[in-house]
Amino acid sequence: MSTVVVADDAGRTAPVTRGPSVHRRALLTWLAVYPTITGAFLLFGPFTAHLPMAVRTLVMTGLVVPVVVYVLMPALLRAEARLMRRRG
């Protein structure tokens, strides 16, 4: 993350912290989503195998999305920020 100072229309300045680039966010998202989906299918696949594909996907995404959004992505973004601070 980097901090940039920006000015508003009145000439006031304020620091703005920028997050990782869109490419880094895509990589971090993939790092969170792929293993979570794989784990969900390994754990819950046998219980949902009898369901139609659309319902199975609904169940899996209902489990995976909250885990990724509320647990994994914040943790990965914090780890990425620490790594970037160490690098420079």
C-alpha cells in the first residue's frame, strides 16, 4: 500500500492510502477462492452430490463467499500490506 496526498476543490490536502494494484488483488482473490472452493467440495461434496448442479453451486457459494470476504481476504490484505511495508 502506498500513501498519496491529494487536494480537494477547496485546496485542502489529505493523505489517501492506496491498496494493492488490481493485479495483486486478483491474485490474492484467487489465492483465497481456489483453496476454499476445493475444501468446500471435499467437505460438503458428498452431502450435495444428489442436488442439481445449480443448487449445489448455490450452496457452495453460500458457504465460500462469506468465508472469503469476511475472513480470508482481510487476512491476505493485511499480510500483503505487512510485506509491502517490509519491502520498502
